[in-house]
Amino acid sequence: MTSRERVLATLEHRSTDRAPVDIGGTAASGFSVFSYSSFKRAMGLPDSDIRAIDIFGMLAFVDGAGADAVGVDTVLAPELCPRFGVKIDRWKEFSFWDGHKYLVPEDMTVQRDEDGALLLMSDGKAVGKMCKGGYYFSEIANSSMSFDCFPDEVPLARDKQFIDSYTDEELRFREKTAKELFESSDKAVIVDVTENIRWDASIPEWLYCIALDPDRANELHEKKSLALLSKIKQLAQATAKYSQVFAIYQDWGTQRSELVHPDVFKAIVAPHYKRIFDWIHQNTEWKVFFHSCGSIFSIIPHMIEMGVDILNPVQTDAANMQPEKLKAAYGDQLVFWGGGIDTQSVMITGTPEQIKEQVQDRIQVLGKNGGYVFAPTQSIQADIPVKNIMAVIEALKGVQM
């Protein structure tokens, strides 16, 4: 059974020889360039060719011998500009705090501030910051919100316009990348979009608008979803014949609960995603992968109604997200993609034996009767001990479905 066949069978809840594995196949199930470098060295593989395809999370493109060593069944055909508007079609060497050289986008421009932090620059303005000794470029918010302006002056105009098309350059890049990955490997190819129906406001602005002016929030969600759908139609035309999964990301949970009440989600969120996902199901063979961190148990039924096929990251250490509970409630309606090892806890502080035990248990629970793709509960972070990464890989090779 090839990797692609294994993933496709799993997405149809059919039996497979083993659970498919995704590490590096999406922006939410990635491998930090720093930990990936440590992993490759531990495996005796060269680490001079590691590309940072997502400079927000400093995530590596997992391919070649590294992908074979991990045993992954998926591969991502990324956007030309996944984060911060930086193109990833050309590369240069760059050294971070660990002293190793990585390949970063040639268009990535950085400056150091007086504290030694790296500032990611765009048009002469700092848009991201990596603190000295850090591992990520955090977004530098440029919020217009003043907290004393509510409720009368929510700073979001009703006539706001959104970009509703890709450039020819972007589409050519997506098509070429997806085609090359489809034809050069047997892995399932994933295409994604890193935008969602939240407009270009800060998260506090957006949540305040939902709470204080739901009609305006609903209107803006509709406008943004229509623009996004227009782009997705172009993306499908360019890549659907080479890809099997469409991924989109938007967090709706905290560690303890949903960000909004389930009724609010149903009323002013779900209809706009349903518009997009209905078109996808009617016009492509894609399965819809939806990423939302956190405790989201109470809104999962609405996600199913809006057309989600695959739920990620299955954050099992959040409230109400126990694997047994999720599988019993929704296992016949969703493919669970994640939840295989808790990156917030066990993968950082656990022993290799504890890690192997959890990996085996999660695959047995979430993989019962099929419909499960192994992935961690979040991307493999830079500070995870390499011995624990090796323990995950070893455990995957010994798991019986």
C-alpha cells in the first residue's frame, strides 16, 4: 500500500495496514527547523539543506531522506508567500542562535535591534520579531484599536474590500509545486491557505466586534468568505488534479473552552465556511482539513455541518478533548488528524518510555475502526529533546492497528 493509497483509504474510513503519519504536511503539523536539524543529525543525515518554508513558526520542509526517516505519508504544496508576504521560491543561507546554517527565503530581510533580537522587515517596517535566543518570528501587531472606543466606534468599515484572486505568479508556483510533488512521490499532497474568514484586524478587534456588533461581524465574515472562495476556485483549477487534501486554519478554542459560544459560532461563522466547503465538495475530490487548537468539543457538531471532513490538531490536553470522548462522539463522522502525542507536556518532559506508551495508546483509541492520521497535537517545537522525537518515530514503527 503506497502512502497516498493509505491516506485516501483512511479518509474514507477504510482499513489500512497502519495509521498514516503526518509530520510536516501542514502549517499546523510541522517540524521546527531547529529540532528537525537535531533529528537529522541523530539519524546520521546531512542537515545542510533544511529549508524554512514557514518563517512564522520556523517550520522545515520535510522531504527526501528526512521524510523517509520519519516515515511520513504526506507532503505540503505550500503557498508562494505563506507568511509575512515573503516568497519561498528562492533560498539563501542564514545562521540563527544555534550556529547552524539553514536555508531561508532569499527575500527574507532582517535587522538586529539594540537587544540583539531579529526584526523581520517589510517595506521598511518591522512586521515580525525573533527575540535573542528565540525560535519564532512573532507577528508585530499594528492594531488600530483603542480599548476605550467601544461600543460606539468599532474601527472596521462596512465597505471594506478583500483580495479575491491570486496573481499569475502565485498560481503558477502552486500548480508547479503540487504537480512535482504528486509525480515525484507516492505521498498524499496537501494544499492549504493560511488566511481564513477573519479580516485583517487584530484578534482583540475581531473578538470585540463579534461580541459588540455581531451584525457587522457577520457581514465582514460573508465578504471575506466570498473573496476567499473566489481564490479557492482558482487554487482548485490549478492544483486539485494533483492534491487530495485542502487545509485551512483558524483557532476557535482556548485551553479551557471555546472562544465564542456555540450558538454564536453556528450563527455567524459556520454559514460562511459552509459556503466554501460546499463548493469544494461539489467541484473537487478534496477532503476538507480544518485546524482549530484548543477546547472545541461543543462546536464540533457545527464544524461537521459546515462540511469539515478532517479535524486537526485534536488537542487532547485541552478541556473536554479526551481521545475516547472524541472518538465515541464523532469518530464515525470525522477523520481525526493529530492527537498522537501531547507536545505541550509528554513530548517535552516525558521519558521515551512514556512517549512510546502514549503514541501506542492514541493510535489504538483514535484509530479504532479507521479514520485516523497520526500527528502530534501541534508542530514539533524547537525545545523538544531529540531523544523524545526519536522515541515517537520508534513507537510509530511498532504500533499495530
